[in-house]
Amino acid sequence: MHCMIAWGAGNGGVPLSSTDHETMEAALAGKDWVRTFPGAVVVTLADDAERQVLQDKLVEASKAINGRAFILISPLMATGTGIYRGFLQQPVWEPLNKKTV
């Protein structure tokens, strides 16, 4: 299964730094994931319990940068049940669809 995770600054006037993004991505260590762009990834997870553990790690990572990163995590989606569709510049769809099909 997989889910989409995104994070960004709660205050649009003060964007996250590259170091902030690195801190958030460090919470994904050991996971199979692909970056769409800084602050947005698709990650492969075994089950909802693993998703919850990762969510907790991302919350801790956000706290490590003074709570500046707001996090959005989709529900789990079973691999092979479809592909992501919508607007996203190419060539980003290709690695996302490879991971989810």
C-alpha cells in the first residue's frame, strides 16, 4: 500500500528552508518513497499501523523545526487499484504511477 504525504510552511510568507525539508525527509528513513517535489512524497507502507508510526515521526520532525511544517497525509491506497490522476507537471507522474501500479 502507499499514501501521499505533503508538508509545507503554515505561514506562506516564511517558506521552509532546504534544511527544514531535509529534517522532514529524515523521518522517512528506511521507507520506500519517491519525491514529487520538496515537501511532497509518495511512500510505500505495509499497513495503517506503519502509517501511524510514520505520522508520529513526521510530527516529531515538525516539532524539531519549531512546528513550522504543517503535514497532510492521505489514507492508505492499495497498490494496483489505480493511478494518481489530476494536474501535476511532467515528468513527475511517471515515477508516482510506477510506485502505485
